[in-house]
Amino acid sequence: MASSSYFAKPQRQNGLHRGRLSISNALPVYSASSSSSAVQEKYARRAQLSPWWVPVSVAIPGFRTRRLRILVLNPRRVHDFSMTRFGRKRGSLLLCLAIMTIVFATFALAKRFGTHAKQWPTPFTGDQPTLVYKREDLQRIWKWEIDSGHYPSRRNIPIQLKLKRTPENPALDSQRPSISSRFRSPSGPYAINTRGVGPRRVYLDVQAQPPMVAYPPRPAPGSIADLDTVMDHCDFSEKKFVRDCLEVLRVGAGLDNGKRVRRGNFDDWKYVFVEEDDSSAHVARSLDEDLADIHETPDSGVTKIDDGSDPDSGLTKKRGVSWETPPIRLTKPIRPRAHSTLDSPCDPEYPRIFHMFWTGPFTDKPYLALLSFLFTQNTGLHLHVSNKACRPQFWLWINPGPAAAVPNPSAVRDMYAQLRLNPWSSPFLHPKFKDIIKFKMWNTTEQLDGVQELKDEWRSRDLFNSGGVVINVPSKVKAGPITGPNGTTAEPSATSKASKTGEDDMLNRTGSKSLSTYDRLSVILSDMARFILCHRFGGIYLDADTIFLRDWEELWGWRGAFAYRWSRLEKYNTAVLRLNKNSALGKFLFRTALKNNLDFHPMTVSRYTKEAHLEGLLLRLPDALFDSAWLNTEEYQLSRPPQPFFTSFEQFFDTPPTDSAAPQALGFDGFFRGAFSYHFHNFWWKPFDPARNWPDLGPRFEEGERRARQGLQAASTTSGPDAIPPEDGGENVEDDRRDLDWATVLKRTFESYIRGERPNMYGEWIHW
């Protein structure tokens, strides 16, 4: 149909657009283009003939002769209407957007009202606020942690707390001045500092003394790391290099063991101190003050805002939930005691327990973590044992089945049966290690019920929530039998059989066997497990892909909570987590996580503490201390990297040929010297020692080695350098790999200590 100029849209003249013509007859106006006009006219005619609603018949289950007749929106009428109203291009675009909006709204409503979370999806609202505690409760948390000695720092407390009284800090030296002015900020009427009332700090010049200069000295019992000083030299936000940080750490701890080449005054690098019990250093307290502490009310130390303004102004509460009520209830703080005043080497308020979580069969990964623990920590295995040192323990928590499985009644018995059969784990059942290495069965239900803040409500939440992404699992997933390496299994007894369909799907995985079969559910479960274990039992949690590199005595002495930095981001990585037992900070984290659908992803925990102004209570240490290669792997600080220089985490297992002389030439002492540990970031499927992929611990543990080698020989088709050598003692050094990777060198170093062929890193020989 031709288009009449009368019906055409007004055109631009001289660059200006005249006002739309007023048409008195109310006839539709189409485009000046004849083709466009014809199409729109056709859509207009068809739209007038199509109804908005059309009937649809739906079969009724159980009634063959009856059908349900319902009315639905007519897609053709909607399409014709949009084309007529907006044209083909704009109409099609708007129609697509409308369909997407309807689909997303349906999904959002289902998530908001059809799940335990009762939350709108993140794309709908962005990052929601997570805060559920009022300002008065946040003040109580800060005051309890400070009074308990969990804030041994001179850095400012947040002005947003609006504290009007300066808290007394028993973890700070009363004779040492406050932190330098560059860390201060205008506070107005509010307190941003704490006042030290604790024992005097004596900073140590730790050096090896002749003639014992071949190995570094053990840290002094009760010594403490001043993490304020460590932050001054290591903070990435202040443009500090990992290489320089590691030098300060090893020199300050005496790890250069008599080979010091630096000259000058090292006072600024001293970060290790001991507390000297000096009664004159303490602020005198009257009897009235002591009685006031005993009868302390929940509002003690809380700043009341009585000027008529909102006491929680500046805080953004989580949408859809109410503030936590009643006010947070905390036990009476226990003042810290100097190590020299303790009745025994170990302070019962601060148990020295390393926790590690493991899913599935025991492999060379937890094996090496345990060996590195024995090689570096003051476990008392050596000949000359100091009765002044507190021996740490290593608790390895094993979840033998899939993360979503329910343990069977014989799970503990089956676990120990597998530990005895497994060549990687059986050495640690030796009586020599019974007081320092303990295997624990992980039971999710039991652990969650053991947390006072969760036990009554966790069942209405989603257990597998990571960063707001929820993985739904069936309500009942039965546990399968515990499977050892090389296909060995324990007697099933009453063990429930795992699902035989899709045994390698996400729900049935027990550990990550390759990059494509990553056990995501176990990773999510471990994100929660680390907080539960530290809160219930105290201690420090470490991921299973962690290797100890030095004694942690100084970190145990620092009584505060900490994790470390997520590489370049100002977020937490909880691969290392220190959290005090039943602390106020722990209560905050669990109640906040509960109101956020049990999300314990490190990024989410970073939001919890930031929005509540509690970041100072969970110190974010530089990753140089525990993860020295991370910045380099993300292409930061490449101009001055530390030793060794990794551009990817895989190079720990596969050292580049151009750098492959370093592992054997430098050995353990040349591997990130000064760091407390190394985190190799997964790679569960790559062996530490491909040429000798079995526990090599000598005649005392030869039975486990024999089983491992037989299993490998039966499954191996490899020839050449990586072929499995015979067991008859005919191994030749020429059969070994020519270039040994860093992972291999560390494994063989730790094993030679257990065999009694060399001392540990502090020159101590194991005493069998």
C-alpha cells in the first residue's frame, strides 16, 4: 500500500524538528517510507483481529477425558502490538527485553520465596549489605577482644565505632609510645587509640651463637611477633616488596644463622619480643574497679548516644532482616598472662592446635604437610627437649565420603582401618607421633550442632553456599565406603553404598583427582569447617595444600586473630586462619553468616568485617608470610621477585629447565626463606616426586612403602627416567630424574629427617 504524505511523520527542517502534527481524525500515522508503512499497517490490521488472551487446554493427571482450560497471553498479539507501536527494530528489541525481564523476575521470585535463603538473587540487587549488628554490639565486641588481649596492636581502631573512652589494652606495653602519627586520623570526640597497660616488651636480637652456626636457633619459648612491625615492612598497600619482606623476616628471626652479610643497625628490623613480667609496668587498679569487672553489665564500655540522633547512623543493615536481638552476650574477658608467669609451658586459654581438613583417600598432599610439620615445629621429637616449650599438635580432620554425605555408624572404625592400610598415612600412626598428630573424623551435623550460635537455626539454611552461589543437593546422600590408593578398600561392614549412577558427578566426588573433576562441594564445606574448628577448639587452620617452612612460635605468641591477604586485593584469604576459642569475633562471624545463608567464602567474610568495622580484629597479614609466590603469579613485582621466582603455581611441581638447577643447589634453605609456610594452590593430582611416588621413610616403615610400590608397578606402563624402580635394592642413581623440581627436593628433604639421615631445619636429630 502506498503511503500518503498526509500520514507521514513531520520531517526535520533546517536541522530542527518541528512539533508533531495534531491530527483531528485520530487516524494512525505511519512512517514516510512506503515499505515500512506497509508492514506496520499490516501489523496494525492483524493486531486488531487477534485477541489478547487465548485458551489453552492442559491435560489433568488421572482424568483422561477431562482437560483444564486456562487463558494465557497471546504471543502473536503482543508481537503485533509491539511492531505497530514501536516499529520492527525497536519493537523486537523491547519485546526481547520484556521476555528476559519476565524470565528473570520468575527466577528471582522463586529464589526469594522458594528457597531457604529467602533472598533476592545478587544480579537483582547487587552486593547486598550483610550487617546485622547494631553499633552498641560492635562496641561490645571490640571491648571484649581488647580486654582479652586479642588486639596487641597500636594501629587505630575505627572512628565509626564512636567510642568516647580510650580502652585499656593489656596486650600493649605501657611504656612504649603510641603508633606514629602517619597512622592517625582526626577523631574529634571519639577514641581511636587504645592505652597500653600490659607488661614491658623486650625485643630480641636473634642470632646463632658459635659454635652452633650451621643451623638457626629455635625461637625462644614464649616469644611473640610484633605484627605491627611486620606490616610496616611487608604491606603490599604501602608498596612493599615480597623479597624485602622475606629478608626482614629471616634476619629478625635469626634464620640467616651466622651467615649474615647485611651491615648496620638492625633495630628497625627487630620484630620478635618477649614479655617481661614487671608489676610496675601495670596500671594500678583499685578494688572497686575489680568488683566492677566482676559485676560487669552488658552495657559496660558502650557509648550511649543520647542526643536524639540515630545511634546506628552510618551503618547499613542487611535488607529483609531485623537487627540481632537481644544484645550480644559475652563471657567475662580473661586477661592475658605473660609466658614467664604460667604454671606450665602451654597456656590453656590458647591451645596450640593446627587444624587441617581433608576429604577422601589419604594422598601425598597431607603426607607432606605432616612431614613439614615434624621438620619445622618444636614437637619434642629430637634428643634435647626443652621443658619450657609448648609442643603444638596437628589435628587432621578427615571427611571420608562425599561432602554432602551422611557418615555411617562405622565411619570412625573404617577411617582408622583405611589409615592403617594406606601407605601415605600409616607412618603417622606410629606411637612416636601419638601425642602430636591426631586423626579426627569430621561429622558436619555434629560440628554444626556444637556451635552455640548455629545449632538451633542452621538446618533452615543452605550448607553449600559460596559467594552467594548455592549448590542444591538432595536431602539425603548416603556415604560410600572409604577407598584407599591403588583401589584398596576397607571391609564395608555397615557402610552405605554410594550412588552407582554418576559416581564422578559433583555430589559423589571425594577429593580433586584432576582439574576437570574438581571437588567443589568439599572446598565449600572446608570454607565453613575452618571457622567451626577454630571457634570450638581454638588454634590455627591451614589448607591441605600448605607446607610449613619455619617454627610458628612467634605467631602463637601473638594472641590476636588473623588471616592473610588475597594477593593484590584488600580481601581475606582464609587458607591460614587464626581464631580464638569462643571469642566475640567468632560469635559475630557465625551469627552474621547465619543471616547471610551460611556463606563463609573469604570474599564474603571480607564484607562481613568491613561493613561492621571489625577488620582490625581479624588482621589481614601480607601474603608474603604464607603465600610468597602469589603476587608474581598474577604478574606483580616481576622486577624484584623473591627466591624462587614462580610465574605460575605449577612451577613448584614442574620447575622450568632454565631454573631447574636451583632446587638441588639451594635446597630447603633457598625456598622462600623467611616465610612461615608455602601455599601451592591445589594441584592435588600432580605428584610431588614423579620418579619416587611413594613414602620413602626407611626400614621402619618399609611395609607401607612396599605396598605403594607394588601398586604403582602394577598400574604403570612407563619406561625411562620415570619408570618405577625394582624393590630388590637394585636402584641406581642414574635411574633417577636428572632435574629435580622444588616439590621433589622438599619431599626428599623431609623424608631424610624421618629416616635419621639429617637433622631438621634447626639442627635437631629425631630420637627414635
